[in-house]
Amino acid sequence: MEAHDLDLVPVRRREPGSARPQAWPFMDGRRTVAELAAILAETGAGDFHDLAHILVRQVADLAESGHIELVRGTPGSLWRPPPSTTLVVAATRQGPDAHEPDDDYRSGFAGWYERASVRGKPRRILEPGAPVYFSPELVPIAAHPVLLGKGESAVRQILVHRLFGYLHFTTELEQIAVIPVASAIARGRSGIHLPEQMRGDAYKIVTDEAWHAQFSYDLIRQVETETGTAVPELPVPAFVDRLEKIDSSFPESMRGLTALLFSIVSETLISATLSELPRDSRLPAAVREVVKDHAIDEGRHHSYFKEFLTRLWPELSVADRRTVGPALPGIIDAFLRPDPAALLPGLRAVGLTAEECRQVFAEAMPEELIRRDVAAGARPAVKYFTEVGVLEDPRTRDAFEAHELL
């Protein structure tokens, strides 16, 4: 492996009493890989925390050509470097002078302690007597002739089961996908350097998402008690297997990027359910209020993960972008594509045979309709990916076009 001189962007600190941040003295000018390693050994790793992204863009080109290997994350980070990585990079000191006062991050969580649902909203209590528990217009299978032929009570039961499925999906999404990523960001283990305030806001997201999972579970049990409809054993959401397949297709050094990108997708897309259920006066007030509480919190998360994308994408090397870019349509599809397995328990509960279930799925949810709905739901994420330059790669653009997302 050759030694290369590397141009360094100064890591900033603020001296006590100084109005302007100053560069660490050892970060002036050019250093070789060996020199950086020696400096860190002399300084003492115990005084340092978080990777500081001190290397300019040509490092990505050197890494891509195989001349050097570049650490892209701290030990234990969500996005881990390969075991053979040898380059050591400097890191910023802990403490109050670790903040970057000139960073352009603008937090959307200024009023979180007063406005977040976990801080100020009461537990939502289900009142008896509601005629409908989920908007039938959002459940295509509820209007299928086979189901209508089973009578009004069957349709009502299907809508209760759809509410179970939606709330279960929420608990699983938050706990399996979003909370681990937000926790990694908060702990400085996302693989990229972020300002301290942005990490602090990630802790608030972890708290929000845990509350969303809790109040969704709580509402499931209330609906079960009120309606007398037993909650079936619901499957793990399909997005889990879909993402594992995508992640396994990446080189080992890039494992974990799938989780980061999926969280960006899921947190920047506001579903029709989140936007429409709170306005449906036919539903129980508790259902409408729980979904509204969730939607308001997600507005802040939307802005946060949009910002996170603008910081993540430039950190990827050209080779990494070319690898993950074509996979992004699949990640979007993993989140937005309907999951027939989640709907199956409801259909079986009202007496449909396996053949009738297949007929309902094929006729009420044809592939053409699914693709159209996925494309419509994906527009915000596609817009944000376009803004950061994702579609500049021809293979990535071709993949988005093949999935009919453009």
C-alpha cells in the first residue's frame, strides 16, 4: 500500500475566551497516513471522540483505486469499515468546545419539550360504539365482491383487522428500523460526523418513536377489548426480509447503509394513512388522535432525515454511490409496497378460503395499481434524492426509471 500526502480540512475547536474557532495545531498542512497514525498515538486516543471528516474529496478517488483504505465509521458504528482497514483518522475532542458554532444545521426540535406528543399529550382512551375503525377507502380489499358477499359484519371486521395491521406495522417499524438508526446517530455511531445539536435531536427522535410504538400497542389492546375481535398473530413486516436481501447484496464494508437509507425513506414519506385517518369523522376519536399525534411528531422527523440525507450522500465515495444508488428504488419499494401476508389473517378470520384470498389480492391489488401508488407515495423521497445528486449516476437513473419512479 503506497503512502500518499493528504490535504487536510482543519478540525475546529474554540479556545477559552476566544471568539473564533481555531484549528488543532497538528492539523495544519499535509500529512501522510503514517504521520496521522503517529500523531494520534502521541496525543492519546482517550481524549478523542467521533470521527472528524478531515480528508478532502481526492481521498475517495485514492480509496476507489485501491491505493488507500479509508475508515468510514468509528468502532461499533452502524456503517462499519472492513476488518482490513488500516488508515487512522483524527477525531474531535469531547466537551463543550466540541461544538461547531459555524455549522448550518437548523434544529426543528426547539419546542420539543412542550410540543412532542410524549411530553404533552394524554393517553388516548377508546370510547365504545364506533361504526368504523379504519377508513374503507384506504382498504381496497374491503370493496371486493367476494368480501362484500360475506355481509356487513365481515367488512367491519376486516377494517378492525386493518387497524390492527397498521398499528402493528407502526410498532415494528419504529422498533426494528427507526430506533436503532436514530440511536446510532445519537451515539455518534452513524459513520458520519454530525454537529452536537443534531446528535441531541436524534435522542429526541428515539424517545418519540418509542412512544409511538407504545401508544400503538396500547390502542391495539383497547380495540381488541372493545370489539371482541382477537388480535391474530401478525407476521414480521415484509420490509424486514426485503431489506435483508438488499443489504446482503452490498460489499461487507457497506453493510448498514441499507438501514440508514431506509430510515431516510420511511421518515421523509408521510403516508396516506397518517394524513387521512385523522380527518375521518366516522372513526373513534382515540384512533384519530393517536394517528394525529404521530403525524405531528413525524413532521419534525421528516425535516431531520431530509437534512441527514444532505450530509450522508456527500460522504459516500463515488464507488459507494454507484453501488447503493441503483438499490434505492428497491428500498423505497420495500417500505411502500403492500404486504399481503399482513392482510391474510383478517381475510381468513371472516371465512375466505385460500383460493378466495388469492383472488381478492389479484383483483383488488393488481401490480399496475401497486406501482402507481408506490410512485405517488415516493415523490418526496425521489425529490430529495434528486436534489443531492443521486440521479447523476446513469445506472441509478435507469433503476429509478425501471421502477417507474420518474
